[in-house]
Amino acid sequence: MKFNLKNVKFKKLVPYLKNRYFMTAFVFLIWMTFFDKNDMFTLYSYRSELGKLKADKAYYTSEIEKNKADMQELMSDPEHLEKYAREHYLMKKDNEDIFLFVNDSTNEEVKYEE
């Protein structure tokens, strides 16, 4: 298809190209879509980041609630506190030995403490 003035599609487009309001709106739309600081691509990335941050907030809020419940349980019962200290921090009494078996694919040696 050749570009000439006899083209019917071009003749339909000519009145819009002469209208300064249409051209101003068209240029504004193109500018806001691609060249502005807050263009469509930036807004999309901000929206996706906002979704990730909301998911992180929900995760951390649930973890905080879980930790508060664990802390309340540890502070209310000394037996739970001793059990937690033995399991997580490998604390022991003076007359005890601790043997820790590690199931890991890196072939680490079995750790023990006397």
C-alpha cells in the first residue's frame, strides 16, 4: 500500500490531525505513557512491589504473633524454658553429656560436647 493523498484511510485521519485539541491530547497521552517519571511501566513495577510487600507484612505479622505466643509459654512455665534452652541452645547441666546428630548432605562430622 502506497502512501498518497488518495488513500481513503489517510483522508479519514486528516481532520483529526488538523484538530489541535486532538493532537494535544494524543501527545499528552503518549508522553504520560512512555516518557513521564510516573509512566505505565513504573506504575506496574510499583504495584507488583506493593503486592510483595503486603505478602511480606502478612508473613512477618503471623511470625510475630507466633513468637509472642512462644514467649508467653516460655515465661509462664520453667519446664518449657528448660526444654527450649536444651533443644535450641544446647545448654546442659554439669553432669550431662550432649550428643547432637546432624542429618546433612554435606558430610559433616557428628558434633558432641562433654
